[in-house]
Amino acid sequence: MTQFEHEAPQTVLRWAVETFKDRLAVVTSFQPTGIATIHMLSEITDCFTVITLDTGLLFPETYQLIDEVEKRFPAMHLIRIKPTLSLTEQTEKHGENLWQHDPNLCCHIRKVVPLDHALQNYDAWIAGLRRDQSSTRKDVPVVGQDRKRPNMTKICPFATWSAEMLEIYINAHELPYNALHDQGYTSIGCYPCTRPIINGEDSRAGRWANSSKIECGIHQ
């Protein structure tokens, strides 16, 4: 839907709310794009659904941020999705530290399968993908059909925004953000697979840094 290519995120979000109503969900790991999405939606509607994946391996700072955002935005109905397998059960079935020897399987168990199940209740979802994040995301459409879920619409209202634009927005509205961003973590996932980036790297270079993996699988 190229008509949204040059629209402001607020316009895209308003259209999404009016079009999909309660069949719309935000999916976020509470990166800055997700925080900005939640803030904008809170000014558009008095009730919206947010889904987040609690893998059991998030940083303490991430859990603290989620709690803070939930308190600040009462219009947000937060659904915390957890994997079917606990970490103990995963170890018993697949061995210790699965993320080290098979990160694809670990992400599949702890992210992909839980999200696939959760999204069955919706017709559209809002994601925080941006074109400046990595080469694999440079062609992300603002609104389009979900390639993984052909019956769903996938909405990326901030696709054309830069990290700098988001930082300005977050600061201007005094929105909370993950304290790890101040320590060089530009993209934050599970703690065993995330490191600060080095100058010159793209913003997602700190994810799965010791493997060839570049995406968790929920967008592929």
C-alpha cells in the first residue's frame, strides 16, 4: 500500500485503529520505536493491545522498562507471551545454552512459535521495523501483506524514520527508554545474544554477534 509511504506515523496508526479496531495488536520488545508507537496510540485511542514476548532471557533493565511503560500508559492492554517450554525444559530437551549451539532453534521456540500462536486472534499487527536498522530491512513497506501470514496486514509506521528522529521524539515527550541504550546497546534482545555495538556498525550488529544469524525469525 504505497499510499502510506509519505504519511506520518500518527496518520498510519489512526488509519490502522479505525480499520482493524480490536483486531489490531502492537508487537514490541520495547525498543524506542515501540515506545513511540505506544505513546502515539495513547493519544489516538483509549484502548489498544500490546503483545510482548517474554523469553525468560530478557535483561533486568528490559523488565523494568516494561513495568514503567505499563504504569504510564493505562490505555495499553499488555499481553506478555511466554514460550511453552520453560528454560529448564528446554535444557532437558535440547541441551544447555541452546542459544549458543543452535540460536535459530532457540528463537523458534522462545519467540516465533509463541508469537504465531498469539497473532491468530488478530487481522493486523504493528511492528517496529525501520529501513535504517540493517540491510535486511532496507525495503520494509509502511503497510503491506505479512509474508509469513498471508491473511494478515503488517504495519510498520516508522519504516521511514531514522534512529535520530526517534531519539528526538523520545526526548521531546520525555518518554522512558531502556537504560542499556546509554551503554552502547542500540538493539536489545535476550541477554545471552546481545552486546553493545562498535563504532561504524549498524544498529543491529550487536544481536547474535558470534553467529551468522541476523534476524530472530518473526519477520521472515
